Amino acid sequence: MNTLLNLAWVHSLVSALLPLAIAVLLLACIAALIEAGIALGERFRGLRLLEASADAARVERLARRRIERSDLLARIPPMLGLMATIIPLGPGLAALGQGDPAALAKAVTVAFDATVLGLVAGIAGLWIGRLRRRWYEELLERMEQA
């Protein structure tokens, strides 16, 4: 019974998630930059080439995949950012209770950095997804009219 009440293993498990969450957040920011580049390519060249192909089914499949990618980018990094925000705050507050405000300051810095990374990637994903939706809807409308 005493082992069940000792939840130190849960804290260890959760603490081990922090480096992974931050690494994924950094990768998400890189993915956001890549997606922004792909979106610029779509806007200035790719959509015209797709329109010239006159294959609406292919355009719909491609649009669905690209929009889903943007949607994932808009949703997952903010959640990971929140997770990476909360994880260091527990030990930071515990350190403050033991009279170590420097440890809390470090934990808060990590927490805020994680929040910013999650929001940057999420905002980029949301923005790219909205643009792509509009671009592909307009393209499919033009293709239907032609």
C-alpha cells in the first residue's frame, strides 16, 4: 500500500517528458518554417500548375493532405507548449518552498520559453492552414467553372 501512495515514479516519468516536449517544439518550429516555404511555393507557382493539370480529384487529395498537415501544426505544438510549461513549474514551486527562488526563476524561464515555442509553431500552422483553405477553395471553384 505504501508503494501505491509513493508517487515519486510519476514525477520522474513526467520530468523525463520535458526534454522530449521541448525537442518536439523545436522541430515543430522548423516544420512551420518549412510549411511556410511550401505555402509560398504553392501560392506563386504550384496552384497555377495544379489548375493547368485540370485534375480536380488530384487537387482535392493534395489540398486535404496539406491542410491536415497545417491543422496538426496549429493544434499539437500549443498543447506541447502547455505541457512543457507546466512540467518545470512543480519542481520550481517546490524549490521556492525550500527557499531557492533562483530555481523557480529558472523553471519559469523554461516554462515561458516552451509556451512561446508552442505558440509560434501553432500560429504559423493556423495561418498557413487558413490561407491554404482559401487558396484551394478558390482553385477548385475556378476548375469547376472551367
